[in-house]
Amino acid sequence: MPLLLTCSSRVSDSPDVLDATRDPDCNLAIWERAPFADFAPLTGGEPADIRFETTPDDLPARLMDALVASGFAAPELFEALITDAALLARRFCAAMDLSQIELRLEVVRTDSCRKFHADYVSARLITTYAGAGTDWLDDSEVSRIAASGGEPERINRMVAFDVGLFKGKLATERPAIHRSPPIAGTGAARLLLVLNPVQKQGVDRPDSPFSRGGQVA
């Protein structure tokens, strides 16, 4: 039997909207923000992906070291990026009652995570500093696909600097359904920041694709 997944979203230009995920009926909170820097130069070259576990207090120093070691261009932008990442880490920890997070920063040029899916985490914070933002489906669209199959007809898309806090399968039976925007072959690049709770040792389950008929494989 198809598994029906819904996503009740809250959208606001206030950062306090991220706290709405404490409500069991809210599975996606989006903080709409105005751009405050041009981070596109950070997508230049071939920087290595950054991934590490940290506390909000330790994040600035660790991210600075990682940006240098990973070969990111435009060092004049590092401080603005680090300041914002630390702010988002504090917001994420407060909303989810965390003391540590896993940080990922990467330049995306492919269609990674191109299928609509639910994350196998309790929650995930995502923001795009350059390029297209994350695609997501609202309640009615998820329900329509679960009932009749087919492809999404109405796709919502975050824009650069928007911050999304997506509940995953470890937090609810109704996780947020989303995907990376298709960009392969366009020459576009995305600078993506992802914050996750620290996974327990030995837990490394893949995210679940949302396929035809509303089934989660």
C-alpha cells in the first residue's frame, strides 16, 4: 500500500519561523532572507567538499581552516560566510535542542539528489548561497501523487539565501519532500550549506526517494 506523506510548511521573513518545527504539524519551515553578499566567486575552481562535526562555538575556527584547506577561492568572502553559518548553526541547535551538528559545504554542478525524497534524519537545515535553491512539494501535491501517481505538477523552489528546516523520517511519519534542482548540463553551480544532527555511530541510512504512487523505496 502506498505510504502517504504530507508536508505542512510555514514561510516567513522572520528567523523565528524555524522554531515552528517544534509543532508536530509543521514539517518544513522556510526563513526567507534578502541576499547580503555575492558568494558566486566561491564556486570557482574545484574546491573539495567540506564535512565535519562541530559545536556552534567551535564552528567559525573550524570552517575557516576547512575553507583554506579545501581550496575555496575568494578568501575575502570567508568571513561573511562563516558568520552566517555560525548564526544558522545556533538557530538550528535552538530549534532542535542540539549541542552538536554536522556541517557540509559543497559546490554542486550536477543533479545530485534529483529525485523527490525524504531525508533519513530527524531534521536538516539547508541554504543555498549561490545558484538555484531547493525544490519542495506542498501538501496538496504530495497527496495528489500519493493517490494517483505521476510526476509533480506544481514544484516550489527556495531562492538563494532562503533557509529551510526540513523534518526527516526519524522525526515524523510525514517528512518534508524535496530535491535538489536539476542543473546538469547548464553550466550552473550551487554553493550549498547543509546542517544535520550528529548521527549515532553505525547509523548511515540513505535518504528515501519519493517515487510514483507515493511510495518510499
